Amino acid sequence: MLPDPDSCWAAVQRRDRAYNGRFWFSVQSTGVYCLPSCAARPPLRKNVAFHPSPEAAEAAGFRPCKRCKPRDWQAELGLSRPVARACALFDAADVDTPPSLAEVARLVGITANTLSKRFVSELGVTPRDWLIARKRERFRKALRNGEKVSEALYGAGYGSPSRVYESSDKALGMTPATYAKGGAGAHIDYTTVESDYGRVLVAATQKGIAAVFLGDSDRTLERDLKHDFPAAEIERNDQVLAPRVKGVLARLYGRKPTALDAPDVPLDIVGTAFQWKVWKALTEIPPGETRTYGEIAKRIGAPGSARAVGRACATNQAAGVIPCHRAVGSTGALTGYRWGVARKERLLAEERRRSST
């Protein structure tokens, strides 16, 4: 599903890597199309159009940018060529008869055992778990596009309805029928407040915080929330969320919530076991300090998985509560941050200042 034009344009302006693979943009004046993160000089808004795939951009008459190589967006995320190729082969295969790991490994030129290890290192999951996640995503997408539950589950590759209903909590967060009806019964409250780092959106279910976004305008933050939770019933509720906002801001300012803020900040965020290990390790880094992706990988007992750690940081939806701004590149450089590197730098600077006083 293509994000709305305002969200796309905002992502292009901040060169947001988190949107790579979600859309591509073309520039009429140059005749090329790019990734949202392209480092070329920003185009004028009037010359820009958005596309759901490289094929759509090329069908509209645009050629790929030589700088950001938009057809190789998996490689831009840090995937090695064999893993990126393997992902593409799995995606292109018939959902009813997917190729075996051995077949794909042979096609990409490495052994099945090596390919499996690289999946764990670069993506944080085994090939089997990656395929399960892709199947769930196909199922979700089909339901969002209005397909009947029976058509969607067989089209996604599920052999029987019982399989998807058994895992519906992991696949959808609700039953398929509920999800297909637009998320009836799944309710998210949200509010927006001002902070030292711009506008903050806090969203929560009855279980806990579902999202904490940072940005410059409420309109963009609200649209990002609706994009990330397209099937949920979303409602603004400033009063209900007031106590939780205090706890979130306390974390954002580099201190644990006090009794006056909130007793804790419970989370209701979906993640793999690997992602949760990374997120937990991030919360253990003292305010103002940083750790490299490699150091975090060692801390969670998965040395060699620095790239997968970086991706787990990029998928974090709870800014500040899960302090992914404390993760840095191997040289200590402040690498990509969903809400902007400048904001990441300021978060760390303010944490260090508060820690020294």
C-alpha cells in the first residue's frame, strides 16, 4: 500500500531510510526515479510523483537513479548480495510450491548452511521464520485490499484456515474476520504533545504503548500512525493518555519515570524474539552513552549480527521508550535514525548534559 503523498514527501525531504521499499519517487525534470533516502539534491515538490514499485516508475517512463540504485534497495539496507537475491527468489516463487533452502542456496552460489547463517546474521531470523513472516504479510495485504478471508489465506499460501486462525495473534493481532472488517474491536487511542525535540505522538491500546513517533507536525504524525495501523480504530484521546505521556516524556528526556510521571511504560509492540532482545539491550544502555551495533550484538549473544541489530533499531516504533538513538555505527558515527540524525544527536547531547549535572 502506497503511503499518502504528504507522508511520502516528508520522507523524501528527510531522506528517511525507513521508507525504502515502501515507495519510490520520480523527478519529472531529470527523468529518474529514486529511493526515499537518495542523497541527491532535493527536488521541487511540483516535479515529484510517487510509485509503489520500481516497475511502476519505469512504466511511467522514468529510469533508475545511478546514485541510489533504487532497484537494489535491499542492498541499501545492508543486505549482502546472496541474501538479497535469496529474498527475491523466495518472493518470486509460487506460494503453493516454494523452493527449498537448498535450491535457493544453489542459485545464489553458497551452501544452505551458509545461507541460513547469513539470514540470522543480517535479518535476525532463520529462512523459515522469514518465510512465515512474508506469508503473514501477504495475508494482511490481501485483507487490506478487500479480499475475502478464504481467498486471502489460500492466496498467501496457507494450506488450511486452521493454520492462520491458530496464529492470528502473531499474524494480525486479531482474528482474520475482524481484521478484514477494518479492525473492528482493535482500538488505539493517541495524543500529541510538544517536547524539546518537536512534536511527539503517543498511541496506546488497552495493553500498553503501541507507538511513539517524533516529528515536526501533528498532521504528518497522525498520517504515519494510520499508515502503520491501517486496520485499527484510531481515536484521539488526550485525557486518557495524559498519565502515559508523562512516562514517555520522562524516558525521552533520559530518565526513568517517577511515581509522579507513571509507574512504568508498558508496551504493546509486535516484534520477533530477536528484535525484543535488541530492544531490551537498548534500554540497558545508560542515558547519554552509546553502543555500536556490534557491541549490542555481542551483548545479546549473537556476535556477527550487527546488521540485524541495525534493522531491529530501524523497526522500533517507540522512540525514547526504546532508546535506539543510543545505537551507533562501528566508528561511533550517528548513523540513520527514523526521526532524523539531527534529532538523534540532540537527544544524546541532552542526555549527557543531564547526566553530568
